[in-house]
Amino acid sequence: MTNLPLGPLMIDIAGTKLTDLDRERLCHPLVGGIILFSRNYVDPEQLSALTAAIHALREPALLIAVDHEGGRVQRFRDGFTRLPAMATLGKLWDDNPDAALAAAHQVGYVLAAELRARGVDYSFTPVLDLDYGPSRVIGDRAFHRQPAAVIALASALGDGLRSAGMGSCGKHFPGHGYVIPDSHVELPVDDRALEAMQEDMLPYRQVPLDGVMAAHVIYNCLDCNTAVFSNKWMSYLRNDIKFNGVVFTDDLSMAGAGVVGGMLSRVDTAYNAGCDMLLVCNAPDVVGDVLENWQPTIDPARGKRVEALSPDMPAKDWAALQSDSTYLAALQTIAKPMA
């Protein structure tokens, strides 16, 4: 096992087990985490073996993350509880706020407990974007249009995550719900005034968050660069909103990240802007180039922030979960129609 501080890159792998090249890259000093996708998953036992192999590579262990929100964004399905889209909780909120808060907490607990039982440390959830309606990428991933509902439900879900030993990650800062284009394939531009965006940022001010993921959206009111590449937005997040956790980029391979050029320029610009952890996904050749040629001045404090996201309480294994009354009650809630 290599003793190495966590670096600023979060990369991925192609398969369902580690290759020699994967091990070499994951032990590179610039790497601090790995994000898993559906292609890395066969069944719960295979996932447990893969995460154990990843955690055994380094000390402190790499942060193992996944996009596992519920609804259409849930990377592991067979063998895991199918979680509702967050908009389902929002609809329940309209009818019965107390029931919605209880259900949100239970969804968070099941989400985190199941992932942790299989060795996954962190999920990029909850979505804090407001549901303005026409977005091509957010839609039912958002809890609600009203900030108060988003704040309440996201806070309850985050409490559920924490009760299973997992941190939370609000996304996509400062708000992706208003713009229509999907930043995976286009570069969205939000031309509202900063004052008009305050509603979108209320959840970031009021929801307890361990991490924040910045958006590949240009907000002309503050900068001509996307939030991911903007030291103005990072400064706003740190100094005005007073957020002191980990800032993640959204995937730097997305079309919306092309505004600053190739991948070396993307990682360098995002890191210099103030992002702590830079996601480079679905681009294995580019990862090799970055690991070979990027030479940043590393800020050790950022690696320590990332390290703090690793769970500090032991996970319940899968067998223990099956007799966990909190988990079993939550499964019953999730199995019922919520709307």
C-alpha cells in the first residue's frame, strides 16, 4: 500500500475490475478519487470486490464516488433499491410536508447505507437546482420549484445520508435549473442578473453540505467563464455563501467544459479557480496525457478537505442491514407510491 496524500483528480476506469494500468493511474500523486459508472457494475458482490481493491491501493484511501441520486440517475440498479426521483418527494411535499421530510430522510439513509455496505464512500447528491420546467438535463432530478421545499427536503435527505455515515454534495452550483440546454452536449448561458439568481442560491446558504459540485454554465452577471472555471464564482461560494467544504467540478469531458480549450487547460483553469477535486471521466487517453504533463502547485489543504469526506464511522455490511429496523422501515416507505 502506497502512503500518499490525496491529489486533485478524480478519474474513472473502463471495466469491472482493476487492470495494471488502472492501478498505476490510481496510485499517481495527482489522483485523489475515482468515480464509478454503470459499466463498472455487474452485481453487489463484484462491486464489493472492486471497491476493496481500490481502497487497498493507498493510504489515505482514495475517495470512491458515484452519481446515485435516484430516478433516472442511479448507476447501480440490480441488487440495489430503486430510489424515487427527487421530484416525487417534491410532489409529496405539496400534499403532506411531514411525510415528505420523513421519506426524504429514509431515501437518504437507504441510498447511503446500501452504497457503503458495498464499499462506496460518497454519492454526488442532492440536486439543489430549482425546477423551472424546461431544462433538458435537470427535470425530475430536482425536488421542487420553491427554494423552501428544496431546502427542507435536501436537508432531510442529507440527514439520512449522514446517519449512514456519508457526506452530501449539493449540485449544480450556482444553479442549473433555469437554463434549457444540457451541459453534457452544449454550453448553456444564464443571462439573469445576480439579484435574480439569489433564489437559486438559497439552498447553498441553508442546506448543510459537505461538498458542492459547480456547473458548466456561464452566468454572465459575474463572469464570462463557466462556474467551474471562474475564480469569481469560487470566491463568491467561499466568501459570500461561506462554504468551507469540498468543491468538485462537474465532468471536465462534458461539452460545456470546452470553453477554455483542451483537458490540460481545463484541469489547470479549474484548479487555479479554486476547485478542489477535478473530474475527468470517459476519456482514458486524455487522463494519461494529464497525468504525464500537468504540473500544478498542489495545495495540501485541499487534499485534506477531500480526505475528510471519507466515512469515519464503520459501514453496516449487507447482512446487518437486513435486520436493521431503520433500513427495513425505509424500504417499506420507498416501496409505496408517494404521489
